[in-house]
Amino acid sequence: MSGTRTELTLAIGFLTRLRLPPVDYSDAAMARATRWYPCVAIAIGTALALLFWGLSFVLPQALVALLTIAAGMLLTGALHEDGLADLADGLGGSADKDRALEIMRDSRIGTYGVLALILTLAIKATALAMLPVPAAIVALIAGHGLGRLSILWLMDRLSYARKTGAGDFMSDAPKPEKTIPIICLAAIIALIATTLGPLSATAVFLALALLLALISNRLNTRLQGYTGDALGASEQLTETLIPLVLLACL
């Protein structure tokens, strides 16, 4: 039980800005904690979905969508948005791997990063504003859950691109067991299927598979692996994709 508590605390502490009791950190414990990422993400998505639902009674839905996205950034510290901006700057700034990785470590944001953030935020906000409220609620839960599942998928299939960095705790660690992530995936697909129909669930699954294949191919070609920024970018692109697909299925 203490091991599970440590893993959950590490997962929550990494994915959110919530203040939690301190636990002993180790790379091995952090690697094991990744299996809880989808559970924490579903909780994040559920909290934001409840906020969206509550605000929808008193405010126009376009404003509700923007406020919910802003609340998500506050809750997570814009961790994955930062990764998306850095990856966009790195891949857009240089075709050379080492130079791209150097750009990604620069704390300053460039043109590609700004454009990536503007476009993804605009797409998310617009799609959430146009979806019926029940579908938007599902999109928030599924988007956050599948976003963190995309992180695990990439870490499982790609090697770490840097010698050292924020994601190198996985380099020599054994792969975390997959039971919990698989259960989370099944629960999310079931949620979509039961609330919005099997067509929507199938479309989300296929669209996500295509997106991850494209991201994986791009990372392998340009960086020969993943970085922490690439994982954050994958989460954000997945989170943007889900409401867009659900909107297309209406």
C-alpha cells in the first residue's frame, strides 16, 4: 500500500500543482508511477468537466470553454502546453537533431511555439464551445485521459532522445505494468460509446491511433526518440484532437 501511495503521490505531484505530503523520490518509483498517469488525468478531466457543466448554466458556452481551459492550465501548471511550444520551436527551428534539442531547452518561446499554442487553444476552445454540453463533458474527460495515455504509448515504443533530461528516469527502468492504463483506455472508450455512440468511440480510437503513428514517426525521424517536451506535445495534440473528432461525428 505504501508503494502505491508513493506512486500516486508522485504521479499527482508531477501532473498537477496540488500540494501533497512529501514522499521519497527515486527514478524507479517515478517510472512505476507513470502507470497512474491516466487515472490522474481522468480525475483532472472530470474536475474540469464538472466546472464546465456548472458554468454552462450561467455563462455563454464559448466563455465557459475558455474559462475551463484556463482552469486546466492553472491545475496542471501548463506543463504540457510548455512542452508543445518547445517542441514546435525545436522542430521548426532546425533540421539538425542536436540544434533542435538545444532550442527546445531554451526557456524563451519562439514564433513556432506561439503559433502552436494559439492554434491548439483556438481549436480546443472552438470545438468545446460548439459541442452540446454532454458531448463537451465527455470530450474533456476523454481528452485528458487519452492525452496521458499517449504519453505512455510513446515512452513504451521510443527511446529517450537526450543523454540526460526530465524524461530520462525511464531510460533504464523496467516498463511499468500495463493493466491500469489498459483499464483506463477501456473505460474512456466505453464512456464515449455509451454516451455518444459506437461511431464516435470508433472514430476517436482510429483518429488517436493515426495521430500517435504520425507523432512517433516524426519523433523518430527528427530526434531519434522522445523528450519530455515531445510527450507534453503529444498530450496537447491528443487533447485537441478528441473534441474535434467528436464534433465531426455529430
